[in-house]
Amino acid sequence: MNSREQVKIIMMREGLTAKKLAQILVEKTGKHYTQQSLLHKISLSSFRYDEVKTIADIFGYEITIDKKQM
């Protein structure tokens, strides 16, 4: 699953729009996020790992890496 899918799943489960998610990220991180910047990151799947982890942490999700069964 790529970063785009992870963020979209969290947004869907939490009933968030890009605008609301941007507002929450600004409040929690103090960094500059806008609706447009998030939509751009979603369309390009260009979230950094730390951004996805921050989003997951804010809403009580965890990101796991599991070894494939061979």
C-alpha cells in the first residue's frame, strides 16, 4: 500500500476532507499545510514517510511493516 492509499483510507475512516486534514495538521505540527498542498500530495502520492506517520498518529492508527510469507 502506498502513501496515497494510506492517507485516503484514514481520511475516509475519519470522515475528513483535505481542508479539514490540513487544518488539523497545522494545529498539531505547526507546519504549513493547505487543502491544495494535500490534494497535490495525494494526486502524486508524494507524502514523506514522516508525514504519513504523523497523520496516522494523530488519529490513533499505526503503520506496520510485515515480512512477506515466502
